[in-house]
Amino acid sequence: MLQVLNPATEEPVATVPAATPADVDAAVARAAAAQRGWAAAAPADRARLLRRFASVVDGHIEELARLEVTEAGHTIGNARWEAGNVRDLLDFAAGGVERLNGRQIPVAGGLDITILEPLGVVGVIAPWNFPMPIAAWATAPALAAGNAVILKPAEATPLTALRLAELALEAGLPEGLFQVLPGTGPVAGNALVEHPGIAKIVFTGSTRVGKSIMAKCAGQVKRVTLELGGKSPNIVFADADLEAAAAAAPMAFLDNSGQDCCARTRILVQRSAYDRFMELLTPAIEEIVVGDPSDERTQMGPLISRAQLDRVRSYVTDDLTGIRGKAPEGPGFWFPPTVLTDVPEDAPCAVEEIFGPVAVVLPFEDEADAIRLANATEYGLSGSIWTRDVGRALRASRAVRAGNLSVNSHSSVRYWTPFGGYQQSGLGRELGPDALTAFTETKNVFISTEGPAL
């Protein structure tokens, strides 16, 4: 059994069964049977059911949000957005069902067409940091493309996933088409990865585990999409609107208590603007409201677990200086907003993904130095560039090796634009106009016009 704790109180809130390899095997068999009928259904019928699923989710936004607050410690405002994002992803994917077009390619002696066919059964291994939206990133387009989905949520956060599976049935999706199997990574997750009936694995989590999954999938030449770690730069040039950059910087790494692969945890500031930027940043950090995630005024909640709290603490040693905000004392996995200064650029806190509410500030001299620092990482997921110079913004956007960049903002993820990373931040792209095609095979068919009559 898996025990779910409320990270704000450390109190148990639920226990759920942990799936075994036999459970995975049975789920794959059910999914394969359901997928055949789903793929054969008229595109309009699949789209209609997905829109109905979106509508049912819309009617349960508050319920899903409260579950997310309870199991993940997300602020209620964030949790409502996340539930709404599931709805929006289903609607967006439904719109692609009838537009999943092949091509007609000019050839001599006949007609050549391509057909996009579903893969079959897709395994989705979702993380605990954004349990609802990231699960939907893969589930919605995979279903829309005609596949069945087996979702393994993180051990700490299975409740919203289980509720979404119930809502899918309520909306009329076929039994077995979308199944949720809570369980541990080494058991249920590994069984999904190694099962020959799973055509593709979509994994979001640590780079270490992602590498292991990729290696196991290689033995079967199984497709993978990996969304892994990040250590994203927030580059502030001296000509930027410093007030706006400093005001936006805190939540660029404190959203979801810093448990975000896109968190801008390396704040790179041009040396000539460094002192002024820090004057503006200090009160912005100190004023962040950390507390009960169900309180509408709260900006940052707890970390997910005791283990994660211990990990974050290990990076903030007594010899480090900087800015610290406030956090509750007593039960709960609390850590205050923290900005570290005067650290070497190769210090562990400056190069490793902490996955908590901790950022470092590093000065740079000029544009070339900023790009050097920004790219001094094994990751490449996201980043921000603050400048009034359009030419510099474009040059820096081309030079920074990351899959998702924002200029004068911290936006990373929109469901209608592609998302993914460079280097060890992952493999493949999710979301955007091509999301459905990532869950299809391309079949090429040539029809001769010069042979016997058909």
C-alpha cells in the first residue's frame, strides 16, 4: 500500500494499493483490447468523447484542486489552474483528432500518400511536482491520436490521477482505455517500461531515472519522450527594466516551492546593475507569503516530503550568505525562500538542480560572459532574458542552449506551443501543434497508376 501525506501537516490523508507486475500485465491486456475499438472509431466520435471528458473535468475543477492542495501542497490558486489546464489540454487535443492528416507526395508513376496510425498502448510515468497537468500533457494527445494510456502517478501524489480516471469513465470513455496504476517506480514503473505490449514511454522526472528508462527501452527499440531536470538561467542585462525584472524574479523560482524543472534558479545579473538589482530583489523575497496552501493569500506552500526538505537543506550550508524569507515552523515540510550570493559559479548550489525554493545570483561582465554562464550546465530546459535591446534579445535567444526561452517574462509552458529540453533536460517535445503526431507511426503507401487496373 502507498500512504499519501499532506505535506503541509505531515498527516496521512489516504492509502492506495500499489500495483504489481501482474497488475501491469493485466492492465496492458485491457488497454490493448480497448485501443483497437478506439482506433477504429470515427474521428468525430473520438473528438466528441474527449470534449465530453473535458467538460466533466470542468465540472470538478474545485474538487480536483482541493485534492492537489491536500496531496501535493500546491497553493489553491495554482491547483485551480492545474485542473483547468487538464480541461484545456483535453479540448486542445480533441481539436486535433480530425486534423491528424497525412500527406500526398508527388511521385512518378502513381500516387504516394502517408497515413498517421496510433502506436497502440502508451505508458505515462508522471511526477509529483505537477501531478495533473504533466500527466495530461501525454494522456490527452495520446488518446486523441487513437492510443490507449496507462498512467503511473508518482507514489506521493496518486489521488488526482485516480479521480481523473473515474471522470473519464463518467464521460463515456471506453473501459480500459485510460487506466491509472499507482505504484512504486522500481516495481510498477519498471514493469511498464519493460512490458513488450507498451509501445512508448513518456517519463517526467530526474535525469538519473530518465537515463535508466531510456537504456531499458533501447533493448526493445521502444519510443521514449523524456522531460528531465533543469538549472535554468534568468539573465538580467543592465539595460533591462530592473524594477520589472526584480519583481518577477522571486516567483520565477519559488512557484510550486521551487519544485519545477523550469525554475529560474540561476539569476545572472550584469555587474554594473548588480547592486541596484539586489536592492530591489531583497524586499521582494522577504515579502513572499509562505503558509497554508489552502489560504487564497499564500504564494508558496511546503515541499513535498521530508526527503525533499533534507535535500534542499543540504545545499544551504551555514557558510553561505544571501537573502532569506520566512516560513512556518512546526509540522510540515517548510523551507523559506532563499537567494544565495557570493558563491563560486561552480559551487554545487550553482550547478546542481536543488528542486526547492533556492536560487543563486551570479554577476557577469558582458553579453559573451552572460552566454558563457548561461550555458555552463548539463541542462537546457528553459530560461529568461531581460533587456530593452531587441537585437540583444534575439542574439541571446539563439545563443542560450535551452528549449524554452522567454524575453522580459518567465513564461515557459503553453499547451499550444512545444515544450522540451536540450542536453540532459530531456528528449523529444510535448504539447504544441505537433503533440498528436508524437504518438503515431507514419505509414507510406504508394499506389501505381501504371500497373493492372484495380
